[in-house]
Amino acid sequence: MIDTIRSYYDALLAKAHEYRVFTPQNIGLYLIAALSLSVMYSGSKVIQQNYELTQQVRAIEQENQIIELENRNKELKNQYYATEEYADITARSSFGRALPEERVYIVPASVSERVLVTPEVADDFSVAEQDIPQYRKNIQAWLNIYFGSN
């Protein structure tokens, strides 16, 4: 086994000497190639890192915009709470206040809750329309456009 490895090694050295692989000029080229590969690898790492940092900056900027919008919304709510309309509505609902010509009716909670409950809204399309394949829906839409039917 060692003899076969040694024979391959000797054959490789003989071919390298025959083709002049390890001349000083070639060694310089090899060093330049290794250096350029190293620079390309480190450059690609830097580009990848910059891309990731850019993504993080964009995410943080979006979070900041959301927070700014929330702050602006709170400012507007505070401005609304400072108005006379809000004070009037709060006084009417909380303390039973009314204008001189208005009448206040007290409604039991069971009646008011029953009125405030919204019924289930049925979808505009039936179950049969849901089973229609998409390509048929597209054809029907085009026919509606061309022939003006709804």
C-alpha cells in the first residue's frame, strides 16, 4: 500500500517537473490567484453582511414608522378628548345630562344589548358558486364584460 502511494507521488512529482508546475513564475501566479480568491471570498462576506444589516435597518425603520403613527393617533385622540363635543357626549352618557329641550329615556340593559347585537351577515355568493372552477369564473367574467350582462 505504501509502495503504491509512493509510486503515485513520484509519478506526480515527475509530471510536475516535466510540465514545470513549480517554477518561480508559476508560484507567483499561484500566490496571486490565492490572494485574489481570498479577496473575493472576504468581499462576498462583507456584501452579505451589508445586505443583512440593510434588512435590519429597513425593519427597524418600519417599526419606527408604526410607532410614529401610533403616537400621532394618540395625539389626535388626546386632542379629541380635550374638545367640548367629547365632554358633552361623556356628560350625557355618564351622568344622564341633556340639553334643556331634550328628554332622556332610560332603557333596560337587556333591551339595549338585544338591539346592539348585529346579525350574522350571509355571504353574497352561494355554495354552488364556490364549487365553480376558477377558469369558468374567468370565462364568465369576460362574457359579462363583452355582452354587458351582470
